[in-house]
Amino acid sequence: MNGTGHTTLTIWLLAARPVRMLLTNVIVVAGLLVASSCGIPVDNSTRDLAVDLPDALLPAAPTTTAPPTPTETVQIYLARVDEEDRQVLEPVDREIKGDGSINVILAEVFAGPSADEQDAGLVSPFAEGSAVIGTVLDGGLLEVHLDSLDGFPPDDSASNRLAFAMLVCTADQLVIGAEIDRVVVLLAGPDTLEAINVPVSDGEPPVEGAPVTCNNYQSFLPLQSEN
């Protein structure tokens, strides 16, 4: 070492560098040991940390529920036995789905009374076996097309005339929004539709295939039965 002390300072700096590197390595190793002891994995390369979320944490899926089918309240005729043991027509409300067409309304006549309506004393002469397969309205004349007469009571009976009264008077008096004043019933055949002779309870029997109106069933109407 000379009188200025330069040699002594150079040796000290060179000696201090290995010490700093040793301390740095010790700190790094200590950090790795601490991380390993805490259960934190140490990777040699980067990795994707994306995980699948539980269903409870996922956003709600969009719903595509279809809107409910609109309903409409209409009226049809059923029947009731009055105090004098006579069968008379009685209007009842029906909640129907669809477009409220004449076909749908008349189909409710064939369906007969519900359980609640039966408990209230309403009856129907129809049995299963007949269905409306179409209707045509032209200038006030309604054609009712049936697949068969199997659901009607036997011919020449009061119940048979009551069944036609329910069908004709529902169309003639209760269908709203359609100008109906005459009804003709056509039965489906093998190749075509054929008009039938509709039985009536009042007035002259119509000629074969002629239309009828609710006036042909006055004796079944409530107002008439009270006179």
C-alpha cells in the first residue's frame, strides 16, 4: 500500500463483490424454500391459470320461453232439465285457445259439459264420435262440415233434436263477429260432402238438405220453456 491508500481500497472492493453475490443467491434460495413450504407451486415456465367456474358462479343463461297462447272467452249452448222435466238450452262461457274460429267454438259444443258444469246440472246429449272438420260462411249461410253422425243420439228422438238445437243455436245466436242467420249441416262422404236433412222441433220439417235456424228449436229455448 502506498501513501495514498489506493491499493488497499482496490483490494477491499474486489473482496466485497463475492460477498454480495453470495447474499443474493442465499435470498433467492430462501425465497424458493419458503414458497415450496407454503404449498405454492413453482413452475419452470409460464402456464394458463384459467379454471372452470362452478355452475353457481356462472352467469345465468338466456331464456327462450315462448309467449303463452292467447285465450278467448266465448259462449256455447249446453242443456239443463228444468223444473217441469223439460230439456232446455242454457248458454255457458268457454275459455278457448286459438284464433276463436267458428270451428273451435262448435267443437266445444261436442265436448259437452265439464265436471263443474255437470255438478251444476248441465247436460249434453252428445257422445264421442262426431267432430267438426270445417266450416264455410257465405252471405249469412253457415255450412258445418261433420266427419260423421256417430256422436248424435238416434234419429227421431228428443235428444237427437236437442243435439242439433245446441249446434244450430250456438252458431246462429252466440258466435260473435260473424253474421250467421242460417245453418246447413254437411256430412263427409267417400268423395264429397253431402247436405243432410236436419231434424227440427218446431215448424215445418225442412226439405232435404235445406238450411235451418234457431227459430226451428224454440221449444228448447229457456224463454219459451217459461211460458
